[in-house]
Amino acid sequence: ESAAVFFEEPFGAGGAPPNHISFLSEQSNDALVGFLSPLLPVARAMSVPVLDFDKYQEARDSRQTAEVVVPLVSGFFEANQRVIK
């Protein structure tokens, strides 16, 4: 089985859809952003990719993303669980 989630409504800061960082836990992202914060302006100035942590720093949408995605994923697994003997 497979599934996909499409965000059609405005989401997060400025209505941007979640990026791949948004799907990690809020605590993990906050720790990573805290660690990377001093480097993000330098990386932006040098056009060095920072794996969207600069976007997440502005959006801070992990909790909002989890509120939508976790029930969907849990429901998918519950509906498609198989007993393996």
C-alpha cells in the first residue's frame, strides 16, 4: 500500500507548505536551528545550501506539521496492518 499527502491550503508562516525539515520533531529542529543559527547568515551570504534550516528558522512549523501528518500516518498504518505469523 502507499499514500500521499498534498497540502492544498495555505500552511505555516506565509502560507508556505512544509519542507522536509518540518517533518522532524520540534525539539530536534529547535536544537539544530539553535546550533546552526550563527552560521545561517554566513551560509546565505555565501549561497551555501543549508538543507532548508534557514526556511525552518522562519517558519517553525514542526508542531503544526505533526498535528496534520501524525494522525494521517497512524491511521494509514492502522488501516493497513497485517498480522505476520
